[in-house]
Amino acid sequence: MSELTKKINLILKVWRQKGPKDVGSFKEYEAKGVSTDASFLEMLDAVNEELISKGDDPIAFDHDCREGICGSCGFMIDGEAHGPQKSTTVCQLHMRAFKEGDVLTLEPWRASAFPIIKDLMADRSAMDRIIMAGGYISANTGGARDANSILISKNDADQAFNAATCIGCGACVASCKNAAAMLFTAAKVSHLALLPQGQIERKTRAERMVAQMDAEGFGACTSTGSCSASCPKDISLVNIAQMNREFLKAKVFKEDQVDVGGGF
Amino acid sequence: MSKILDGKIPDGSIDKKWTDHKFKMKLVNPANKRKHSVIVVGTGLAGASAAASLGELGYRVKAFCVHESPRRAHSVAAQGGINAAKNYQNDGDSVYRLFYDTVKGGDFRAREANVHRLAEISVNIIDQAVASGVPLARDYGGLLDNRSFGGAQVSRTFYARGQTGQQLLLGAYSSMMRQVDLGNVQLNYRREMLDLVIVDGRARGIIVRNLLTGEIEAHEADVVILASGGYSNVFYLSTNAMACAVTAAWKAHKKGAYFANPCYTQIHPTCIPVHGENQSKLTLMSESLRNDGRVWVPKLKDDKRHPSDIPDAERDYYLERVYPSFGNLAPRDVASRQAKYRCDEGRGVGESGKAVYLDFRDAIGRLGESKISERYGNLFQMYEKITGENPYKQPMRIYPAPHYTMGGLWVDYNLESNIPGLFVAGEANFSDHGANRLGASALMQGLGDGYFVLPYTVGNYIANTKLEKVEKTHDEFKRAQETVKSEITKLMNIRGNRTVESFHKELGHIMWEYCGMGRNEAGLKRALELIPKLREEFWQNVRVPGESNYLNPELEKAGRVADFLELGELMCRDALERKESCGGHFREEYQEDGEAKRDDENFSHVAAWEWTGANSPPVRHKEELKFENVKLATRSYK
Ligand SMILES: Cc1cc2nc3c(=O)[nH]c(=O)nc-3n(C[C@H](O)[C@H](O)[C@H](O)COP(=O)(O)OP(=O)(O)OC[C@H]3O[C@@H](n4cnc5c(N)ncnc54)[C@H](O)[C@@H]3O)c2cc1C
Ligand code: FES
């Protein structure tokens, strides 16, 4: 417990929706005596315990690791994906960020490609289908050569890693006024385009993933940058530029003229 | 009647066993593979790598996970790294040394043959991961970088900053998604396995609940693989994710699969201490921090001074003092116990007195803040987010927490349980870590099982077995479906006064108190009285809100806690029967100068428990362990 621990009281306006086909609405709840050391989800746990004791249905929200790495959690707090703290998932957001008497509005991700399941939970399986459409390197188990026979400059490895840290939470989509999935898709495209192992499928990958993104009903990118600003892992907009280049190259070059240049 | 189990360890010298065994296995003709189906429960590292590899071979795979996406499996949270005997650093590593370290680290309670195989395939895992695009750390020349980890004296740990598990999982996940795309793997997400179906003595299917609709579905196959993870959440507070549960393994156990060494649990020494009553989980601070951080407590009892006001002469760097040769890098079980001793002596720090310091002052002085930030930046940031304190300025406070479970379903050398056709991989099985797992070895084992062991042994099973076609309409499926449905109805209808969470918390307290870092006969006997009482109350007084034919997280949790309430009892029973201390199992009666005292004469065996029904005690079977290569010795890190 830090020296600054306090207890605060909050009002929550929460989107309640029983199931995908039901109509939803906001309901108000009090969160009383919340320790500022608690995480946001622990605060909701306490509200839920009380709801259950009173015979009400608890608020459903997705969560699992509670360490900011699995990408399960995520909803809007006062219109901001994962709440007010930069580079932070809602499970890592602590109540220190709030003060006595705050009134907070909690809503699920809103995007037509993310149908609501219940309350604060949305169905993000569309993102898996984007990965399915080429977000991989085709390397069957068993045939790999010695890992050190592939040299990768530290810089490329670091850049690829930075793109690969995307946790697939969907905050980028939820923050985008067009509900585009550009940042998510671009992060995977550049992760693999930056590595020598990813070159062979570079062209088809960008094409297929973008096509899938469109097919899922995600919107178009108008480069406002709100995706990257809301990203808990600080995935950079540079990735979107990289993907646009990949996509263009794929369109311009013929099947057999795969460009094996080094990325940015 | 107690039996002696056969681990089916192949003959021959330790370094030839796996090669010879692979050669002797029967193969399935490529054209026939399509006729065979495999169910994989769990898509963490073990399950995703197995599903991808079996799909590539041509089997029809059906994969299941409770998560919304396979990429969210708990493997994603692993921070520190993955071991492999590559010897890229030229510092004396080898397959044999990794084998030796793992057998010794496991306190001589693992099967030698399995461990050697794991060390052999460790090198292929890194190759496979890199081939599939995992961005492991590189040095300036473009070669892979390594660090030393978890009490090893060589640098054999590969890593991707503090997110190794995430990157490896995304690698295995993307390979699996490719197979989904190709139609070889059918992915069933948000499905919880709630029963195993056995037909004519063989595992032939599972019953799952569709977590979105509540529908109870049956799925049939020729083989069932469980890769459903570990059970640390029996302690309520642990470093595991919220959905980690024993349920899949436990349902298989109740259908006859033996549960081995349930009392072998690992308490990780470096976690952020508990901060209050509403805390829902504990956060691990990677062990790699001990490479540069120094662990200490004040020499004086109840010293309430700010850490920076305590001069060096009044600090006790106890790991360095007690273990001069390993110092701060002493293995997990040892480091955890030492922290407990210091706190029991009244020298713990922080509000609760249940914490010790992990101090970077000297490393920052030596290497500069930027070097430390490059190495551990994300961990320091996470620490600050959670505690509100800046570890660059004042030492971290850490305390041990339940983290990993070495016990699990019993499997033979082929990773097949005692139920034919039921294979178990990853943390869910008991096989390779004995009584204590070394750091960076779980990722290795999960991927090793999935990429390189199961594709062979499952094929061998299929090739050697006449598998009649079974339909989902078979009586066994119907019966299992009915059992699952009636259990859910029972839970929903109790409508009692206590929340699921409150039962889980109470169970956790009992387990931590009596079956945690230190165990003794009186405490375990006490727990064996408390747990059945709590279980009884649960079935009379739990309140599960909502409806069963909608998404209902409380109902999911209730089912998992019901299983933990049974597992907890078995753990205590196992701990009581094992009258020795070894690795993570520390019986206070059996020690020498505070160190674990094994009893090789009487306990050099695996205990594998058979379920005999809710109202009769389980039966303890044994598998004798033979140490033909690594000589039995007292583990010493002094
Ligand atoms: C915080 C933390 C850090 C760690 N760091 C390291 C490290 O640095 N190095 C290392 O080697 N190890 C580390 N470990 C240990 C290691 O991460 C795990 O042991 C390993 O990842 C487990 O992998 P798995 O595939 O067996 O299980 P998991 O990754 O837990 O996957 C289990 C899967 O089973 C599914 N499942 C579970 N129950 C059911 C059910 N009833 N029905 C359907 N599906 C089900 C889940 O959805 C999931 O897909 C760490 C562990 C923790 C907790
Ligand atoms: S719960 Fe895993 S990222 Fe928040």
C-alpha cells in the first residue's frame, strides 16, 4: 500500500444489455469506499459482489490476465478506450487516477464488426479472421533451419518486436470514428515484413489481410491517429504507412516479382 | 488396491531413447491421416503448437478454448524467457547439462528419460519459433541473444524483452490460424470442456458448454489431447490469469485419469505483495530481475525506517549471506522459503510485514539508469502502475506467490494418460519438472510437447489401435451430456446467500495457510477437515445469479470453484502422505538447517491418485523413479 492510499466514492453509468439481440440502456450504480490502490476491474468486482448479494445480475466485462498482456479487457470510460491513462489497459488502470465523487460512463467497444455480447463485452473474433487470412509465416513444424543461420539486425528485430507487441484488444477500432482496423492489421503486416523469414509471403499477406479487414465490415482509415493515441501498447502509426506501401507494392508487382527489400 | 505404474520408458542409453523410440513407432499413411480426428482442449503454447503440427500432418483437428481468442491463453503472460541447450554463448552448455540441471532442479522427482528428451528437442523449439517469425532478442551482430535465468550458471535463456510468452504464443497461434484457414483445424472458442467421454475404455470425445449460448455440445474424435494449463488458482490469489482452472483435467480425473503429485506447487519468490482485501490476483515480477537486483531485509525487527535511510551495515542481504555461490540467483523454492523465514522472524517490510526488498540501487550505480531501463523497463513500469512507487528511486517490495503447478495428470513417456487415447500436454501434465520447475522451462516443455512429441506419439497410437467409428448419439455421449446439464441445473438452483468469489477466497486462505510454502501434519489434517466442510456449504449456500442459457461468468466460475474444492482436498492428502521435503513441497518436519530433506529410500516415486467416487477416499498408486544418469544428491546452492 502506498502512503497515499485513500478511499473514494464514485458513480458509474454502465451500459447494460442482456444479450446480442436485446436492447440495452444505461444504469447507474454507486461504487463506495473504493481503495485508490485497487485496479479498475477490482473496483468493478466489488460492485458486482454487491449486485449478486442483492440478487441482481452482475456487470459482464471481458478480462483474464489482469496484467495488460492478454488483450481480453477493454471498454470505454467517458468516451476513452481503456480510460484516461495513456499506454494502459483498463485492467492496469488503478483507482489513483480518479477522485472522490467522479461520475464515470462505461460503454462497450462500439463497431459494427464487433457485435455486443453482453453489457461491456463485444465479440472481436473478426480480428482472428484477419490473422487467419495471412497473418503468419508458412513454416511447418520440423523443417526449420538453425535459428542463428538467419541474421537479423538488432534494429530490425527491435522494430519487428515493437509491432508484434499488439495485444489485439480492439481499442484502436473502438477509438476510430470509422471503426477501422488499420492499426491492428498493419502491426501484423509490418512485424512480418520486417523479418527475413516473412519475405516470401509478403505480397499475398498484405493483400489478403486487407481484403479480410474490408470483408469484416471495418471502416476506412482517414489518418486521424486516434487509434495509436489510444493504444495501450503504443503501436506506432508508422506501421500503417508501412502497410500502405506493402499493399501498393503488392498491387503493382506481378505474382513472381516479389520485392524482398528490407522495410523501413 | 495400490498399483505400480509403468512409465513405458524405452530401453537403451539415455541419449538414444527418444531416437530409437521414434524409429520403432508405427506411422500413419499420409492418405489415412485425413480419416482420423483429434480433439485438442486448450490453445496455449502446448495446445496451439500441437493443433498446428497435427493439422500440418493432415489430421482433422478440433481445437477448443475458453477464451475469446486462442491468443489470450495464459501462456501470453510469461515474461522471462525460454531455455534451450544451443550453447550459442560458448559457456559450457549442452543437452546433457540442461538435462542435468533440470533433474537436479526438480529435486530428483522427475523422470530422467522425459527430461533428457526435453533437453534434446529444446534446440528445435528455438529454430521453429524463429522460422515462424517470433522476434526473439538479437545482439548487434544479428545473432540471438541469451541471458542467464532462474538459478542457471550458463546463459541459455532466449527472450523477447519481457514478453517472451506473448511472442511465442503469437507464433504458435498464427501457425494454428494458418491451419484453420486451410481447413485442417476447426477452432471452437469460448467453449469449456465439462466432461470427457470414454467409449470401450478409450477417450473418444468431450462435452463442452458454449459459453455464449449455454448450449451443451458433444464432440467426438479418435484421440483427445488436454492442454488446459495449471491449477495455481486453487490458492485464489496467484499469478495465473482469472480463467485458469483445473476443470478440464479434473473432469478427466473423475473419469479415471490419475492425478500425479498434486502437492507439487511452485511459489514464485518475486511477486508484488498483496495490497488489500479486494485484490483479485497477484502480479509476477520476472525472475530476471534477480540478475541485477539484490534482495534484503533490515537487520532489526520491525524497522519502520524508509529503505533509503537504512545504511548497508544494517541491511541483511540474506540470499548472498546464506548462499554465497548462488546468492540472489538461488532457485525459486529456496528463495521463496528464505523470504518467508525473514518475515516470520519479524523482519518483513511494508504495511503488512509480508514483503522483502529487491533493490536496484547498486546496479543503477554500476550500469546507469538507461541500461537498467533497457533490461527491465516494462517491468519497472508495471510495478509503478500497480503500486504507485518508482523502483528506480526506491527498492521494490516483493513477496512469494503461487505461480506454477508441477503436478498434473499422470502420463507415460508418450504423454498418454492411463486412459488410452487421452494425451496430456503442457502445464496440465506432471511429467518433466519433478518437485520444482526451473525458470524458463515451462515454455520449453509446452512447445516441446506440442511441436515435437505429440505429433509422433499420437500417430503411433492411431497406427496401433483399431478405432471403430463412434457417433455423438452413442449412449456414453448422451449420458455425459445429461450429467453436465444436471450439474449446471443443480448449481443454478441452490440460490443461496454466498457469492462464488467468497468461497473461492476462503478455499484460497486454507490452501495458502496449510498447503502453501510450509506444510506440516497438524496443519494438513486441519485443512482436510476444513475443505470438505466448505465444500458442503458451497453446495448448499452458493448463489449463482443469471440464467444458464446466456453468457454467465458467475456460473462458469462456480463450476471451476466446485472443482477446486475437490482438488484442494487431494492436494492436502498428497502433501500429508509425502513424508519428506522436496522442491516446492516443504514439510516442516523434514528439514536440515532450514533446507528440504528428501527421503529417497521411501519417496523416490511419483504418487498418482485414482478417483474412486465422491464418498470414498482416492487410491494412491506409485511409479518408481530410477536415477541411472544423474546421481542422487542433496541439492546445495551454498
Ligand atoms: C505470470 C507468469 C509468468 C511466467 N513466465 C514464464 C517464463 O518466463 N518462462 C517459462 O518457461 N514459463 C513461465 N511461466 C509458466 C508458463 O507460462 C506456463 O506454464 C505455460 O505457458 C502453460 O502453457 P499451457 O499451454 O500448458 O497452458 P495455458 O497457456 O494456460 O493454456 C491453457 C489453455 O486451455 C484452455 N482451457 C483451460 N480449461 C479449459 C476447458 N475446461 N475447456 C476448454 N479449454 C480450456 C484455455 O482457454 C487455454 O487456451 C509463467 C507463468 C506465469 C503465470
Ligand atoms: S485482462 Fe489481460 S490485458 Fe487486461
